Amino acid sequence: MASVHSDAPSTSTTRSAPWGANAVKILVAGGFGAGKTTLVGAVSEIRPLRTEETLSERGRPIDDTAGVEAKRTTTVAMDFGRIDLRPGLALYLFGTPGQDRFWFVWDELARGTLGAVVLADTRRLADSFPSVDYFEQRDIPFVVAVNCFEGTEVYAPEDVRAALDLPGTVPVLLCDARRREDGKELLVRLVEHAAERLGIRL
């Protein structure tokens, strides 16, 4: 899939999407335990590919499970799913691993991506900064999706924006990563945001 990145969005004309079959690559990123695998699985119209391994005792000093003590598995390469957002527009979803020791995979996964969803967990909001920094530094459009876990305090999107020091142009949304409709809404908002940023017509 060809990259659609440009140094700056087009301001004078609207370009057509350069994909032959309008197949778009989307990344789902975020901290350890933020819900990336859950989101990909909830929205995918095919059986999702998962590369999960059970957390081991040897890995506990490396993987900080504070706030997500019930987590028993982790993604070690990627998650993959597919959804037809509308006729003629298919999204290929790639969930990234959350721990920093697997971040060498990110550069390969990011090749040719239209944009990214950064899942945030307010119990561990600082874990969102590496994902936000990664996409900002590479000028990849992204939205921040706050995964509202049961039993946790729900914060207003603008409070999360301020805590993450995000510009007003970055959409911040609340969601339940288990709900298919929430996931589809995130993807629609991301595609709209990316198309506007890059000056393309989908």
C-alpha cells in the first residue's frame, strides 16, 4: 500500500485517494493494556489475527501492570483486522505492541499508514505520551480515544487534551473499546481527520 504522506496538506486542491481499491492502512496504538487488541477484535469483520503471549513471571519486572493487574496476555508483534467502512473503502487495522521493548516493530507497521488511533487509559495516562510523540514527530494524523474502563472515573475530552498537551486540531473521543459501534465511530472520525489533514478525497 503506497504512502500518502506529504510535507503539508494541500490547501488549493483536493486530491483523490491514491489506492487502487481504496484499501487504507490504520494503526491502533497506545500503552500496555489500553485495549488495542480488544478494539481491533470488536470492529474487525474477519477473524482477527492476534500475536498474544501469556505474561510470564520473568517478564513481570519489565512489564508494569500497575492499574491493569488483571491482564494476563500481551501482544508481541501485532493484531490485524479488516473492516469495510463503506462500499469501496476497506480499512486494514494493525494493532501495535504496547511495551517499549517491542517498539522496533512500529516503524515497519507505520509504513504507508493513513493515520492512527491512540487508545488512552486514564489510569495510566502517561503511557499515551510515547504514541502521541511518535505520530507527531512523523506527521501522521491521529485521534486520541479514551477507553472508559468500568469502575474508573470518566474525564471530559478537553481535560484529557490538556493533560496530554494536545493541540485543538487533534480529535479526542470517549469510547468503550469492546463496543463495535464505538470502534466504528473512532475509525470514521480518524479517516475524516486524516483526509482533511492530507487534502485527499476518499
